[in-house]
Amino acid sequence: MNAWRTNEEAGVEPEQESTYINKAFKVLPSFLSFNFTEPVTSCFCRNNSTDDSSRDEREAENEAMRLEVTERENREIEEEVRELVKLELERKNIEENDRFMLELEQRNQETMEFARIAAELEEKAVRNAVENVINEFEHKAVLQAELKASIKAAENYYDISPSKKAIRIASKNISPVQHYSVDVRIDALDELREILNRTLENDGLESSDYLLKAAILTLKAIPSANAKWMEDKIRVFKKIDVNISVEGEDLSTFTPVIHDAASKGLGELAQSVRIAENSASDGRLDEDDCDPGTFAVQNLGKLGIKSFSPILPDDQACLLAIGSPEQRAIPTADKNSKFPYTMATMVTATLVCDDKMVDAMTGSKW
């Protein structure tokens, strides 16, 4: 153990100590040899060449290990980079696919919108075409209806210009009414009625039927009285539609119309009157049955009214009022007769006229 003393304890100079120690440890293996030229800092020291070699080897090993670690790290980094690149490419592919799908969806939506617009335009075009056809058809139908109405109107009426007096009266919004009354002897008419009833074996004809037929024939002879006022013109009708007065179930008066009365014979005219009277008494008259005609005859003879002046319907030219027949004493036509007066069946008839359409001369002639 003394050999392990320090230089100070042995009193040996550092160089001598180093020589001494080297001699003392000659028996040691070469790889355990030490150089004691420097101060001893440990109990064993390797020789310089071995230490340098070991250090070189260690450095080489360390360098190899560092290189291996570096290579491994580089491989890991490269792997991570490749993975990141792969992920980035996948992300870009996904984004590109999403963008492509979005664009495709947008194009599909645009295509669908274009198809919808095209369908709407086509439907609109078809609808417009159908509407045009319908409108053209309706227009043609209207023209045909107007043409037929014009033809029918030409067959049923014609218009004449009113006089300046009539226009001046119409501008004041007044309808001056004139009354023309006459007493009519109907003894001969009653005798004709009895003869025809016996001959035809028909007891249905009455004096009022003959008076109605006489009024229609007179109106046919003076057609200007078969008219209506049409704002700025007078419309004269070719057909005679006569309103007659009949009594209803509640003692009210109705005025049903007999269309085209001039075309009916005496028997057919009387039958039309009876039908209207029965319908009124049974409450079966409709509003259409009482449409305004072109002329009116009111006979209140059955009610015992001697004479009356009814209200003229709006825009109608004339109305004939017939009173109740009565026996009157009238002068004898034969001046050589012993009796200056004779009894006769008389009826008072009053013609009510609108002075704008039927003047005094026409009314008196009627």
C-alpha cells in the first residue's frame, strides 16, 4: 500500500515518482500501463496510444451512433415529411373533390333552374298560344254574334233620327205626355163576336179580344207608334210585343207580354190572353213573362172603370187604355127617324203618348 502514497509523502520529485511507479508496475498488462510523467490523478491510467485509440474508437462509434441517430432521425423526419405531404395531398384532394362536387352541384342547380325556366317559358308560350287561340275564337264568336245580332236587329227594328224639338225636350230630362181620348161604339163588334162564336162554336172570344186585335192592327198601320226612345235616336220595331194588364191572385195588376202579337190570329191571341190571366191568378207568372214590350194595352173594363190615363212606361212611345163598355144615348144617324137619340154600347179609349216620339198629328191619326 505504500506504493500508493503521494509524491509529497514519499519525498519524491514528480519525475522520479513517475519512473518509480512505472518500474513498480512493469508486471501489469500493457493495457493497464500508465504514464506518470504528469501528476497522478487516479489509481490507474491507460497508456496514451491505447487511450487515443479507444477515444478514436469511441469517437468513431459515437460518430457512427450519431450518424445512425441522425440517419434515423432524418428517416423519421423524411417519413414524417412524406406523411405530412401525403396528408396535405389528401387534404388538397379532398378540398379539390369538395370544390368539384360543389361546382358540380352548382352546375346541376343551374341546369335545373335553366330547365325550370325553360319549362315555364314553354308552358307560358303554350298558355299564351292557347289563350290567343281562345281569344281569337272568342273574338270570332263575338263578331259572329254581333253579325247575327245586326242581321236580327235589321229584321226586328230600324232607327230614325228624332226631330229638333224632341232633342230639345230630351235635353231637359223631361218626357211630355199627351192623352188622346175617343168614344168608340162597339155594337157592330158585339154582333160580329156573337156570329163568330156561333159559327166557330167557340164561346171564349170576348169584346176585349176584338179591341186588342183592333189596337194591334192599328199599330201595324202606324208603325211609328211602335217605338222606344234610345238616348239620341228613336228605335222603331218591326215586331209588335204587347203588354196586357191582368189581375193577380192578391188583386194586384200584372203586365205580361205577348210576343209578336201581330202574327197571331184572333183565336190564338185570345188564347194567349187566357193563359196570361190564368197564370196571374195562380201566381205562376215569372219576371221574364212581364218583360217590357214595344206597346201596351190596359183594359180595366172588367173592373167597371169608365176611362183612365195610366202612367206611360219608361222610353215607350204609346199605351192604350180601354174603359168599361156602357150603354149611352147618342144622336140618331137617320135624320128622318122619329127618335133623335138611340141607345148604343160605347167604350172610351185613351191613347197615352210620349210627345218626343209621337206628335199630335200621329196621335190623332192613331
